[in-house]
Amino acid sequence: MSKSPEPKLVLSSALGRLLPAFLCLACFVLPTVLLLNGSPSTAQSQTAPDSPVSEPQPKRALIDKTGKVKYPLPYQSVMSFCEGLATVERGGRFGFVNQTGQLSIPIKFVSAGDFACGLASVSKSDNSAVGYIDRGGREVISPRFDVSNQFYNNYLNTSIGASSVLVDKHGDIMKKATAQEEKQIDFSRGADTVVFADKLVQVKQKYYRVLALPAGMQPLSRFSEGLCSVQYGPDMQWYDFVDGTGSLVTHGHFLGVNDFRDGLAVVFTPSKKYGYVDRAGQFVIPPVYDEAHDFSEGLAAVRVGRRSFFIDKQGRTVLKPGYYQAGEFSEGLAPVGKYGKFGYIDKTGKLVVDYQFKEAGPFQNGVALVSY
């Protein structure tokens, strides 16, 4: 008996970022995977190798909460929606559509990243530098960068040639304050703490200063709910969290961590199980799961063995096992997998949209991105 390949969840990067044991990688696969969002992605034109078998391209569309196709998306690829826009590809070029399926920014770029802080990275030609456009498609920062990173907290950590640079939303490059200048700047008020060049820095008024971390620690992620993940240990195998002053606030020696969300963070423990800790690093839900999602709308999808189900913030099972995959709730619905397809359930566990999709994403503004 042949078995259909398992479908996959398409999860929006607007709902949080996945940060397991290798936080600095853009893409990764773990033996046990947190069904969360990947790191910020950039679509690029590529030439696929010749294949003797040409599989039909899946159809993509935006559906409403009844499962009805509301807006077909006739593109070769469609990325997740971020800040109301999604990157689409046609003929090796990229543009952006809105959540009514309309093309908001023309298909003319050879690469394009997700929107964050109102800006998205784009390249206009092969091997060209990276610039940034706003949601109206207007060039805000002229092309001069080598990598397509995302803005976070209104700052961009990127590079020009061999130099790492920290850039504001106007495209201005920060300059490091001198020791005398630092004395005149009150970084304690109105400063943003960001990760830059493998260091934790406070930024204010076009100046920045490096914060001291405990010896051997390196910051690896953005801040979430006031905390930033760090990596350390003899082989850099441990993960914990520091606050905005660089002080260590958890002592879990975790093998992987997620950003904090709704006051809790998913952690991967030396026992090779997932659990949830609070901002003090205390386990609120013990590490007993083989797979875990962030909390969303008060519930989280987890897996034990081959069965996925949903728990509340006390760790109580609220929707019983019955799925081989489950995603996060958004706008009252969550994608779940069964019978080789995905559908959607509500918070009572009722199947609202039948199992019919190869891929299924979260609802945003009444629509969800699916393929079939």
C-alpha cells in the first residue's frame, strides 16, 4: 500500500520565530522539531536541477473561515504574510500581494524578504546590492548591503563588504560613541537594546555602546518580552536568557530555546524533551513533550509520541490527542493534520474546515494561506 507524503504546516513569520538548538542558522532540521516559525526568510530566484520527474505545482490560495477559496494566488511560490503583505514569485521574479490577493508591489525583484518594521529587503538584479522598500513599494534605503537581513526594533544588523554595520530606518549607519560621548548620553532612558556583531548593544541618538555579558556568552537572538537568548559553554552547547542590561536571568543549561511569548518560552532540555519556562527560568510546564509550539490565544500544540494535542498554560490537556500534526491558534482556529491532509479546528475541537489541504497557514484578517 502506497503512502502519501505527509503535508506540512505553513506558518507565518509574523507569529514568532523558531529558535531551537542552533539559533544562528536560517534553516535547520532537528530530530524532534518545534512546529513554529523559521527565521526571517528571503526569496531568491534559482535554477532548479534537471529532474526526470516533473511533479505538478500545487495550487495556492487564500481561504475564508469556511474553507472556501476566496482569492486564488496564481504564482509559482507564495511566502507567508508579514505586516499584511506576502512575497510571491513568477518567472524567477518577486513582488508582493496583499490579503485580498491583489498585487500591491509589482513583480520585478530578483530577491525579496519579509516585511518587518515597515520595510523589506529587495535586490533588483543578479549579484546586485540589497536595498529596502516600504509597503508602498517606494525605495527608502538605496541598495548597498551584502545580505538581506530584517529590521528589528527599528534597526538593521547587516554588512557592507567585510564590515558589520548597524543601520537605522533612514539608512544611516550608527557610529560608536567615544568614551567621553558615552558619559554625556543617558543610555538608560529611551535606548533600544539589540544584537549587533555578536554583541549586545544599547542604541540611542545614532550612538551605541556594548553591554558586558558574563564571560564566554554570546547573544544569538532578538529580544522577546525583554529577554534575549544567549549561547555559552565549552562547546557553546548551552542556552539561556539575559535581560536588557546583559544580566543572566535563567540558569537552565538548555539545549535550545524559543523566544518568549505570552510570558512563557519553549525550551529543549538535556533529557531531549520540551517544556515551558517563565521569565525567571522556572518550569511552569514540565519538559515531557516530544514537540512543542509557542502559546497562542491561551493554548499550545504539543506532541507525545505520534499524537498531537493542545494544552493550556497550566499544562492541562484541553483538546484531546487525535492529530499527527497541529499548529497554533489564530483568530480562533488552528490547522491540524489527519488522513494525510490539513483542516482547521476551533477551540472546542470541532472540525470547522475539512481535511483537504496539502499545506495550511494561520488565519490573519479572516483569511489563511493554503495549498491543495
